[in-house]
Amino acid sequence: MRFGNQSITNRKKEKIILNLWCYLFLSMTLVFYILFQGWPIVSSIYYSTIKWSGLTTGSVFIGLENYKNILQDELYWNAFFNSFKFTVRYVPMILVISMLLALVLNSKTLGAKNVYRTLFFVPVVTTASIIGIIMIFIFGSQGPLNGLLKKLAITNKSISFLSSGKYAFNTVVAIAVWKDCGTYMIYWIAGLQSVPREMYEAAELDGASPFTTFFKIVLPLIAPIAGIITILCTINSLKVFDIIKTMTEGGPFYKTDVVGTYVYRLAFSSEIGLPRVGYASSGAIIFGITVIFIVFLSNLLRSKFKKQRTIF
């Protein structure tokens, strides 16, 4: 009996030691999260209640005055709705294109798959500043794209893709889709490879077309992965900043301005005079609260939808 109690005690000690090691490794993640995520969020909430340029040691507490003023700022609401406008156009396009690429590159009859995957993934690892400079040249009035359009007799005059309010926003969205497509292509490939090969073979023996196989067999099986990909894509699209900052800086006439560029311009840029860190922070907080509310609402609706499916 004594040996039995001793073995139970040893197992408890081993479990405690294992848990301590787990907490030890997780503690580093927690520390970095607090330093680079938690503390900046708390600081932004504090900054949003003060009048401060970020360049002086003195600041004035003004409560909710920044929020009151920014809610009346037309430029902020322009950037606010442009951020969601970017998401609405970016997410469906990149999900469909990356999924189609994944289907092609996951085909067992396609040769040199790794070469093609690498080529499509190269833009992902290329910095946004380099891509921005290259795309400004390509899409410029005297760039190769306009030259090609003129040679094909599609147009007889140069099109200002990035300096025209008519084309700038859609051009930026298309370039962002091209740059990030490789990331979601890899996610889709991982999802497709999780489907057992026997499922494809059974569908082929039953005479199912590739279209039917995908929508009736493959897509239902990878639906949870597709949901995660959609969530990641949506979150990343709402954080868009670098590609717009590099290519248009929110122009022309704030047509491509998003919350990221708006906050940066007010908090760190001197082109509009003295920076306004407190005012910019209030805009970031309002946008963050809106995104959290949308996520909470979508999760609530999704849980209700699941309950209804379970009942029926």
C-alpha cells in the first residue's frame, strides 16, 4: 500500500514538474505579448485621453475630447470606411484566387510543383517597400503597363493608375492580392492535403467530375480550415498599412486612405504640422472597438446558426 501511495506521489510530482516547464516556455510568449501588444494597447487608451504631440514632456488631460473631435472628422470617417471597403474587395478576391492556385498546384498530374509554389510565394517574402517602388514604376504614366496598353490599342493615352481617384483604390487592392496570395495558397494546399487520397479515388471511380468532387466532397471536409483562412485573411486586411503607405500614402485626395495611414500621418508625420499622438490614438481605439464588436457579433451569429443546424 505504501508503494502504491509512493507511485501516486511520484506521478503527481512529475505532472507538476511537466506543468512548470510548460508554463516556463509559455511565459516568454506572455512576456513578449505584454511588451509588444498589451502595453501599447493600454498606452494608446491613456494617450487618447490627453493632448500631447509626442515630442514634449508635458501633456494635458482632456478626457474624451479627442473622441468627440475625431467623431466629427470627415477625413477619419473616410479612412474608417475605406478600411472596410478594402476588406470587402480584398478578401473574396484573394480567397478565390489562392484557392484556385492551390487546386492546380495540388494536382497529382502537375510537374515541378515546388517550382511554381516558390514563384507564387516570392512576393510574400519581398518587403512592401520594394514591391511599392516596383509597382509605382510598372503602373506609372510612363510605365510598361501603359506602354503595353497603347501597343495593343486598348487606349491611346496614359492611364494614371495610382494618381487617379478613379483607379487608385482598385489598383492598390489588386497589388495587395498579388503580394499576399502566396500565403493563403499555402494554407489552402495544407487543407487540401489533409483530405485522404482515397476520397479522390472513390469519387473518380463513381464517375464524379472534378467540379462535383470539390464542392460535394473536398470543400465540406476542409470547411473548418476554410473558416480559419477566412478569419486570418479578414484580420490581415483590416491591418493594411505598408503597401498603401509605400505606393499612395493615402492619396490621391485621400481616396486610398485607411485607418493605418490616417493614424500614422497624425501621430508620426510632420507633413501636417505638429504630431497629435493623443488624437491619433483615439481614432485607433475607436476602430479597434468596432472590429472587436464585429467579431463578437459574427461569433454570436455563428453559434446560433450551429445550434439551429443541430436542432434540425
